[in-house]
Amino acid sequence: MKKTALILLLAVIIVPFASCKSKKLPVKDVLITKADGTTLTVKAEIAEKEEERNHGFMERKNIPDGTGMLFIFDRDQILSFWMKNTPHPLSIAYIDYNGKIRNIYDMTPFSLTPIKSTSSCRYALEVPQGWFDKNNVNVGDKVSW
């Protein structure tokens, strides 16, 4: 009886924390073609479902260089992201339906300030902060997968 009560108590305490752990999503190669014709590859987790997009990189403490997350939306819209519960500094590129990068912004860990696209976009690509700058990725470059 005591053993069962202890197991139930542990389950009540541990399960909520375990379920909050960020799960990795399926990964695809995302190609960025720069204006000079060179191509870069980002190993990006794909967030297509609303719950995946809403959670994003929350609670992730380490996001390796050369990786990221691609957020796919059903329609063009002004996109808005924030860094709630996100400890790792990120940069975001807003991408239109043709794959053209329209905006690139750096985001501050844990900030609740919305970072909005300046035009209707269909996709967003988050990478470790500074990755776009370091690789000379700019507005106007093309993204595909």
C-alpha cells in the first residue's frame, strides 16, 4: 500500500515536468540560396501543427550552429513571434510564399515583445542568433526545402 502511494505521488510530481520537456520535431534540410548563387543548408525541425508552432524552441538551452526550426503556416499573414520561455538567443527570418526572405530580426531570450513581419508571410525560420549575419544571409535571399 505504501509503495503504491509513493509511486502515485511520484507520478503526480514528475509527469507534469516530463511532459513539458521540449520534443524534437522531424528534421529536413532547408536550403538558402544567396544572391551570389551560393547555397547553405540548415538542418531544421519542421513545425507544421499549431501546437508545434506555439511551442517552438521553448525550454531549449542549446541550439547548435547550423540547425534551426522552420514554421509552416496554412496561409499568408503578418507573422508575430516572441521568446516566452526561450533561453537561447535566436534570429528569425520571415519568408513569403515564394520562399523569399522578407525580414531578418534578432530576438532576446525570454522577451515577451512581439517581433512582427512587415508583410504577409507563410514561413519563419529560427536559427541561433547571429547565424544569418555570420553566413551573410540577407533579405531577398531564397529559402527552399
